[in-house]
Amino acid sequence: MIALAADARLGLVETARMLALAHVAGGDAMIACFDAKYTYWFWRPFQAIPQADADRNDKTDADATWQPLRPTPAFPEYPSAHACHSTAVSEALQAFFGERRIAFTLDSRATGTIHRFRDFGEVVRDVDDARVLAGFHFRHSDEDGSALGRRVARYVVRHRFRQLE
């Protein structure tokens, strides 16, 4: 986010406000998300797919050999925490910068890759798709996690970090 502030030529106070807004929204979204996770205790795909023959749904087939691409996080599936957090941060940043479209890059120290995004919404779509494709989440968990993150960010923006006159 520091690169984003530098690219936008933000001053010290504006940068601090942007970072605070994004991190408070993200942190609050994670609190709400984990409250929901431990309320609903929904199973993950690695649990559900091999047991699909016992789910009372004729449209699903069990696959005892199915595995996610990486080890699955050791907490309940619903809603997607990554979606909650990423969407809250993206929504807060969009509110900070206004209606203009902000292109930016994110680099991964884990993979050594760089991802270029045209706007903040593209990050949300990318995160939601990645969590499903990796086998960590069901689509509805990402969609609902993003909706939760969006609502939290909008609340934070509206009530906690109003623009100073």
C-alpha cells in the first residue's frame, strides 16, 4: 500500500489516513468473519467432496481421491476470511481514492510473482476465484465473505474515517 500512496503522491497525513482506513476495515472484517465462522462451523471442500454421497443431494457425487491444491486452513470454511479481508481493504481504498480507477501491482514474496490489477474490484474477483480454484472454499463462501467485507468497510468509512473539512 505504500507504493500505492507514493504513486498517488499522497502526503504523510493522507498516507496515514489511507493506511488506517484500510487496516481498520480489514481488521474489523476479520473479527466479523471469524465470529461467523465459529457460528456456522461449515465443512470445507476436502471434507465435503469425499463424503458427497452422504449429503442427501442427488446432484453431487463423492470423489474419495479429491484433494485441494495446498493444505487447507485449520478453521471452519464459511465465510471465506480471505474474501472478507481483501474486499474490506479494497472497498476502503476505493472509498479513499473516490470514483477514479486506480491501477496497481501486488507482489508476492512467497511465489516471487507480480500481479497487475486495473482496479480494486479486480482484486476481489481474483481472490474469490483463487480460493475456490485452490479447493479451500465453496463459491458462496467467497461471495458472502466479500459481501461481509464490503458492509464492514462501508460502515468504517461512513462512521470512523470521515474526510476532515
